[in-house]
Amino acid sequence: MSDSQRDSGNSQRVTPSGFEMVSLEQFYGRIGPNVRRTFENMATSTLSDLERFGHSTNMRNQPEREATDRANSAREAQDAAQQTENRRLLDRIEVLEAENLALKQKLTRLESKQD
């Protein structure tokens, strides 16, 4: 398409890369009967394949999906166990810090009594 055709008032129907945008009817009118027939055959074949194999494809992937679900469940269980362990350790740290502070205060009191 030349620049004069592109700029002749049809600027909304031309993409930035220079391709002309046409309606579906115009497209089918321009491509010819053999290409139309090929498009129709491809679409029909795709739809019939989806009808025949759509469910079996899901069934074929079922073992993989179950294995993934089991792995995810195991990982979630490990994460939950790890979080529980982390909480327990943090609680233990708080108790030890409190005991340490109490012992330091007791030591300070004993040292002040000795002086």
C-alpha cells in the first residue's frame, strides 16, 4: 500500500505497521474460495477434535495433576510444621530472654548489697 493510499482519509483503517484493516466479509471476499474452504476445514477439524478429545485430554493429565496436588499438599504440610516450629522457638527465645533479664537484675541487686 502506498503512502498516498494510506493517508487518503482511511487512516483509521491502517495499522501503524501499514497493514489495512478490513471487515471479515471483505477479508473472505478477497482471499478466494480455496483459502476460504481451507479456513472452514481447519475450523471444523479443530472443533471436532475439541469435542472428541477435550475430556480425554483432561483425563490424560489427571495423574500429573494428582502428583502435583500431592506435592503441594506435602509442601503445605511442611510449611505449616515449619511455622509451628518457628513459633515454638520464638516463644522459647522470649522465655530465655526474660530469664536472662531476671538473672541480670538479681546479679545487680546482689552486687549492690555486697558493696
